[in-house]
Amino acid sequence: MLVLWQIDKLIKIIVKVINFCIKIKTSILLNLILFLQKTTKKHITMAHKISENCIACGTCIDECPVEAISEGDIYKIDPDLCIDCGACAEACPVEAIHPED
């Protein structure tokens, strides 16, 4: 049985692979991460946040593979859904999405 630190390491590796595969929309890897999150009942902290510089253009919503971004005056990223793939940050035309400190 895997211990939590091994699962964390595995999840980080999977996220790196997702960053590579995101353009081909590899849903198997996304489902694997969601499965690991649910089975370990461990919350992965949100890695990105949308700043007040957001112009609500919607570009990030179209790029998010897990639909973690919701509309508003300033868009928001749901920490329970975000998998830290970075697709939203790369797509943002005004660079309003940054890694959370």
C-alpha cells in the first residue's frame, strides 16, 4: 500500500505529464488524478489564482480541462477541481493567472 508521501510524489509526476499532454486532451490522466484525490481523501492545494487584472474574457475557461473556472466580474478557480496543469495561465491574454503563494 502506498503511503501518503508516495501518493503526493506520484500526483506531482502525473501533473507534469499532464502539462505535456494537455494539448491533446488526454482525459485518462485527468481521470487518474481525480481518482487519486478521491481515494486518498487528500486535498491538493490550488496552485493558481486569478488576480484582479482579470478582464473576464473567457479564454481560461475554454482551456481548463477539468472545468475548474467559474465566470464573474473576476473569474475564480475552484480549489477542489484545479489540478495545477497551468493551461489557464498560459492562455490568459493579460497574465492575470499566477501560481498561488
